[in-house]
Amino acid sequence: MSYPKAWIQYLCHFHGDRDYFECHEVLEEYWKKKGGGRNSIWVGWIQLAVGFYHYRRGNNRGALRTLKKAQRIFSSHGPDIEALGCDYHALQSLLYREIQLIEQDTPSYKSIVLPIKDEQLLTTCKRWCSEQQVTWGSSSPSTNEALIHRHKLRDRTDVLKARDDAAKKRS
């Protein structure tokens, strides 16, 4: 089966370098090109990555809210999840467990492995990770400030300029 390149990149970032921010970036760009609205399966995956980004940073409230949004979206996309090479029921169970841990104020975030059931997809992702010199299934680094607080540290010059330009055009 052939999968979108953005999906493979998402999975590799999620399981390799644990760069959840990049997971969001990769799929958001794909989702915007593809369309599909706010309840798109792609939005569910984006929310999942954002939820884990918050959880790793200790923002349990943000993580809980975002993971619940992902869970709601996924609940109506069982066949789509399966078509993307994942086990729908295992994903729902995994999300339920993570949400329970956060609600119970469990001390800390731990990296998870998404339930990929397509062996060919798994092989493709592991190969991509190897080419990027990251290890598939590694634990999230807890001291990499650039990764953990990426949204605060990124260069937003182009985003701010685009907003300013748009505001000038409106007025």
C-alpha cells in the first residue's frame, strides 16, 4: 500500500526524534493542501502530536484538552485509521489510557508507540529514520530544550511579516 509522504514523515518524527512540533508542521501543510475541514483525520493526528507536545512540557491541562479532541475526531474515523496502517481499537485504547494517566495527574510524560499494524509501513518508516540518523522507538529526550520548547524558540519572522502584510492590505 502506498501512503502519503507527509504521513510517513509524521510517523518518523513521532517515533524517531520525538519532534511533535514537526509532526504538527508536516501534517498541517498536507491537510491544508488536501482540505477536509476541522474533523479531518489529519486534524486528529495533528491534535495527537500537539497533545504529546503539551504533555512532555508539563502542560497537562493543554495535553488533556488536545488529546480529547483527537480522541473525538478518531472516534468517527475508524476505517480511515485502518487505511493508514494503524489499528483503530488499539489506538483508541492507547488514547484512553494516556488520558486517564493525565486526569489522575500521573507524574510525567512517557513516549508512546502508535499501533502500526502494516509491516510494510513500519519497514518504510524505520528505513526513513535510519536515513535521517534517528532511532525508531527511542525515548523522548528530556533535556533537549530546543525540542521541548520549540514553539517558543523558533524564528517567526516570516509569520509575523505575513500577518503584518495582510493587516496592511485590509486597512
